[in-house]
Amino acid sequence: MTPDLHQRIRAAHRKVADALLAELSPAGHWVGELSSSALSTATAVTALATVGRTGDADHVRKGLEWLAAHANPDGGWGDTVRSRSNLSTTALAWAAFGAAGADETFASTVTNTARYISEKAGAIERLVPAIEALYGKDRTFSVPITMTLALSGRLGPDGWREVRPLPFELAALPRGLFGALRLPVVSYALPALIAIGQVIHQRSGRFHPLRSFTRERTLDVLTTLQPANGGFLEATPLTSFVTMSLAGMGLAEHPVAQRGAAFLRQSVRPDGSWPIDTNLATWGTTLAIKALRHTCETLADGQRATLRAWLLGQQYRAVHPYTGAAPGGWAWTDLPGGVPDADDTAGALLALRCLSEPDDETRAAAARGVKWLLDLQNRDGGMPTFCRGWGALPFDRSTPELTAHALRAWAAWLSELPSELAARIQSARSRATAYLRTAQRPDGAWLPLWFGNEAAPRQENPVYGTAQVLLGTASERALAAARDRGRTFVVAQQNEDGGWGGARDTPSTMEETALSLEALTDGPEHQAAIDAGTRWLLQAVEAGAWHAPAPIGLYFARLWYFERLYPLVFTTSAFGQLASIVCQAASG
């Protein structure tokens, strides 16, 4: 690199680090902002319209107006305002206008939407099988969509017969059996299994005495799963599906429905839209702390102390009522609907290690978090998101980027832990690295679960997944050959403009370019790719492009989102790493 490039790197690093620090909330941590979602807005509108409270009329109207204003030219909707149209989101938006009885008021929008659905499904009458074909055996999202269509009247008078039943009676069984039951929904969807299963059972008229018998018992289970603020997982779609289901079978006054509707009223944005989740405050904060690790002097001692205390306060100290998770983990948010998971627990452990030399309180919290991750590890050696042993459906399986993140967290705390935990880590590392060798594709890539790219083949994001595995396994000598193949893959995906997207020839983004650059910096053999990527990212920073985050995030049920902090945190981390290398070279 030339001296001029070195100077630009330092200036760009200072610029994005300052911008990231400016995002600190008055409470002393990062909150960020998730993109507004057409799908969330549609489900919230349908839920409030079905509950039927007079005071919700403004929320319903403003939500429909937002949807109409943000429809794509083809008549459909994507999950974000920067996403291409998809059949699922469009079907739910179409249902929202029907549930609110607003077809005439929004005649042009509804007509265009029906045309889009007819083109994508083959015919309006083919919509249900088209939706089911998108999700295969996983009914976590296909059944809620078809239920919403039936509830809104879009499927006609006999529409409920088209909606597949859900075995909600299984929720009456002990929680420990759920993994072995191979349920047709993922672990986090139990509230939807109960509420949606019940409304389908009632409205379809199907005879099933066991389901009738367990109705009250499973409603009691549903009540125990709901957090105090009413929002299941802080997720608008999940909360909306549960609320509309209860209202749809005459239980709009049930406490779960009332709390769910209250959550929706509380979480609506001033423009009438809803995000997919309230916030990713814990996740965003840990990302920001890790990104600033090369410039921690920019955080005052008081700020570091506040962040440390806040993170320690987010650790779960009791068994979680929703998933039954043991104490010791962290969730993505500081709000009541959060659930501890592998990625956020690893992120919190690493952030605490970055902030300062650990004291006894921090070591104790780290030991709990490390043990929580160890206990979560699947038999195949990989890390799932929420629950060990649930592997029937995609969002419950082991995944490479979570496994690599856990490895990075274990390595960071290994020297600070009691010998018993340290021994367990060594065994877990061996199993995890074996899993990562197995999970690597022949071309050297690893595929992530929670991130994708709409422009890439099969909407996957092998660049993100491979970069995160490389970042998480720098200390794993057993993966040296696999890491070499991974770096070669990342270099091969670089675009002609010097940046990276989710795969070769997809539009370059700040997020994917920054991650790729950082992943390549631990080896000198790809300097030409690093230099070209650095120039691309410098131009993006100098143009202020971080104000347009890319929709690469995947939420529950494969819902796309973008997050305002992502370009800043990934770019700050990459330029911090590059600036550190430049300084080391200069001092050497």
C-alpha cells in the first residue's frame, strides 16, 4: 500500500468510528434502527382490524396508506423498501386490504396486487399451493400466510378448508419432548403453533376430539409464553399472527390477544409502518464494541464502564419461560421479548473481553456464558441458534457462522476460565472444527443461516458466511487448510469494481466488502484483492454511503431486513484492522 492509501485509511477509519460513536444512545449503548417492513405492516394491520377496536382505525388506515405508497411498480412488495417483490409478503399485504374492508378505497393498489399474484402463482386460485411450495415441509410460515388469507376472506367462503391444520395439541406435552416430536414448525414458533392451530381447527370445522380436549390447556401454555409487554420475541409478525388468530375465533378479549394488540399499538412508527422486530440493541452494541476494539481509547472510561454494566445486566439469570433455555445466555435485544441464542451470547462474551481487563464479576458472567454455549452444542459439533437437538427444520440446525462465533468466544476467554471449563472448551473446539470441515462446500465457501443476498444464486450469501467463519477461526490451527480454501473463495467472488456482494457479480455493498477485507487481512498472499477492496470501500466512505444499508439480514422465517448500524460497524472494524496493520508495518 502507498503512503497516500495509508493516510486515506486512517482518515476513513476516524470518520466511520466517529459516526458509529455518535450513534450511542443517551442510555450509553447502541440501539440502531431496523428497516420498516411491508410484511410486518400488513400483519399488524390485519391483526388490529380483526380485533376490531374503534380506536385502532387510525393505525389501520395509516398502515394501509404506507403499504400503498411503498408498493413496487410490479404491484408486489418486498420485505424492505429496497427489496424485490415476493409472493409471501405480497399475499399478506393483499390480505390486509381485505381484512380492513379497504378494497374500494385502495382500488388501484389492490388491482395491481391481484395481477402480480396471478402472474406469480399462475392464478389467484393457485395461491395456496404456490405459497406452500415456497416452504416445503416447513409450515412455520406457509400456514400463517394461508391462515391470514382465509381470515381476511381472500380465499372465499370455503377458504379454511385449504389451510393445513397444525398439531397444537402437542404443546400440551412436556417441553423436553418437543425436539424429539419433529414438529412441523421451528422451535421459536410455539405461540403460532398454538394460536394458529386453534383458529384453523375451529374455523375449518374438522373433527379432532384430542384438539378440542386440549384447547384450554394449550391456551394456558400460550399465556405462559407471552412476555410482559405482549410482544412474542419482540416480533411484529409473530405477535400479529397470534393476536389475529385469537380474535378470529372470538377471543379478542383474551388477555394474550389484548396484550398482543397493545404491543402492536406501542411499536407502530410515526409513518404508519412496523419493523420486523423492535430493535437489535444487544446485538448492535456487541457488534459496535468489537468494531471499535482497535480504537478503544475513543471510549471514555465511564463509557466503557457503562457498557460493561449494561451488558452484564442483559445476561439471563433464570430459566427462560419461552424456550426453557438455561441461565447464562444473551438475547439480541434488551426488551422483554428477547430469547437467549448462540450468536448473541458469543457476541456478548467477545464484547466484554474487548472492553477492559476482566474483574471477578465479569469472569463469573463469562463462565456462565461459555458454559451456556458448551451445553448448546449439537451432536454434529455445530452450534444451533436457540435449542440443542432441534434439527428437523432449517432454522433449528447447526450453522457455520454461529459455530465460528462460538469458537472465537471460547478462545478469547480460555485463559481466564477454571480448568474444568477450559477442558470442556478443548473438547468442544475439536468437535466444532470437525463440523466446519464437513460444512465447507467443495468451492471453499461456508453458507450462513441468518444472512443472505436477494441478488445471489438461491438468495444465499456465501461471501458473508465464509468471511464470518474466517474471522471466527483465526486461532484454529486445525482448520488451516480449510481457511486457505475459504480465503481463495472470497477472493474469487470479488467484483470487477473491487467490492464484494453476496457472491460474484452481485452489487457490491459496504457490509460485504468490509467483512471480506477484514477476513483476508490475516494473510499476505491476497494483497492485490485487499488493495482493490480497500479503494472501493474508501470511495464509499468518502461518499457517505453508509446511510444506505443493504438488505442482507435474514430474520425469522427468512424475512429480509437492513439495519442502520451494519455498514458502520463492519466498515469501522475493517478499517480498524487495516489501520492496525499499517501501524505495525510502520513501527516494524
